[in-house]
Amino acid sequence: MSNISIQLKRLIRLASELKKNNYPTAISFAEKLRNEQKNGDHSLGCSSKTIQRDIEKLKFDFKAPIEYDNARKGYYLKHHGWNMPSIALGEDEMISILLGARVAETIFPNPLKSKIRLGTDILLAENNPDFLDTACMKSIVITSGLKSQINQNCFEVIFECWQKKLAVTIKYMSVERKTTTRTIEPHALLFNDGHWLTKAFCHKRKDFRMFALQRVKTANKTNKKFEQNNNMINRLKTDKVFDFKQIKDIQISCDKSIIYSLYENPLHPNQEIIENKNDFSIKIPNLSERDIIKWIFNKKGKAKIITPKSLKKEVLKEAIKIMEAHK
């Protein structure tokens, strides 16, 4: 069970927001919590007046050096040496942390994996949870993790440069097996389909590019600092993780036998499923051409593109290629 009150949970979240230099206001942070609550993330939704009282509590009761930045129009910590007082963790918090660490161990390569394991060992040693044993943790089975082999030193250097906002010089091998030297600014790290990637500004191309970390052969940090591009990062949080061609207003007719898979694994958060007597159709606001064609072939004839016609033609083209290859 959790022994942390709702207010203390809010204060912890608010302190975290300040430490991340997100410049929250009472209005913006209250809205963020309410949106998260709508998504079922927690039950911390409240009014902006409540958050304003929380800010005052952090300042006066917890001695947080909070100031208001007129230029950025938000609150910040005058110095980051301040920390929240130690909080005794309850069963819920301990289990949540350990589960997160268990998942992290499966997707991070060494030496970060070892550091995560050491961190959880220290946490267990300090809190001594009688309710949790080794057998319990071993019975959590995660079948999907890191699929590609990554040079451990390269990952550690790129991870550090991402943290410290430093450019890094890499030797990178393309899909065609050609190696080039690039200086990149790793603005974001992504874990997608079992692989680590970085969305980075490439000094050679003068633009943002996606780099697969398993293709990085050497990595050396530089002393060149860069400013994080928040607009690009916000795009990554939408449907535009990769620069694949996006298709809008997709409609698909499907066999009834696959309807439950679409409820359980939606193609898009805002998809619309329309059930008919003998079949059903699905409307998708937008999806990458690559992903939708891959999904159509995976359904083995049980899904048919209705609109747009251009997408229907692309599916037919790919089908002909497969047929020709198997003659």
C-alpha cells in the first residue's frame, strides 16, 4: 500500500517538473495533471489554485528556491542543489520502481544495465521490503527487449552527450554498409521495436536525421554544447517519429474475426470502428504508409483498403512484387 498522500504526490511531481526546467505555472501544471488523469495515469487532477498553494508550500515549508522567470513565463529553481526531504516509500511505490527497473534492464545495454541493477539493489538494501522476494521478481517475464547488438562504449558516450547536450563525433555505417564520419547533436533517444535510435542534428547534412545506434561504430564526445530543440521533440511525441510518408483519412473494411485485435491493439489512438452486420470498417485519421501496408499484409486478406485510392494502388503494387518473387 502507498503511504504517500495525494498532496505529497503532487508536490513530488511539481518538484520533478521544476528540476527538469519545464517552467510550469499553476495553470499549465494543473492542466497537465488533469489531462493525465483523463488518460487514467493517476488521480492527481486539481485546480490551478491548488497548484498555486502547492508552489507556496514548496517555497516556505520545504525551503525550495523557487523563482518566477518573466521571459519564460514560468517557475524555476534558482539552484538545483535543493532536494525534497527523504520520503519513506510504501509497497506501491517500491513495486512501481522495481517493475520499471525490471523493464529498463531488458532494453538498456551495458554498462547502463549494470547501473540500473546496482541502483535497485541499493534501493532494496535501504528499504528492506519484506513483501517482495527474488522469486517474485523472477516471475515477471518480459519477452520483448533489445533486439540489436550495440557497441557498449558508443551507447554510453551518446547517452552522456544526450544528457549533457554535447555534440558527438561518430563513425556511422549506412544500410548500404558505407561508413562515414559525422558530428551530430543527440536531441532525443528513442527505443522502437527492439532498437535504440537517436534523433540528432547532423552537422554534415545541416538537418535532423534518425541514427540507429547499432550502426554507430565509434563515438567521441566533443565540447560543443547545443540547445535542445523542443519543437522537434514534441513532434516525436505525436505520430511523426520517423520521416515516413503519412497517409490521412484512411478507411479499411475488415473481416469480423479481427475486430477484437483492433480494440486491443489500435492502429491509432483516435481510430473509429464501425460495426456492420457481416463485417466492420475502421477509420484512421493518419498513419505512415509503411506501417499501414505492413499491417494490411499481416492480416492475410482479412483487411481491405477502401480509401484513399492512392494507398490501395500502393498495396496492390507491393502484392504484385511478392507474387512475382514467388513464381
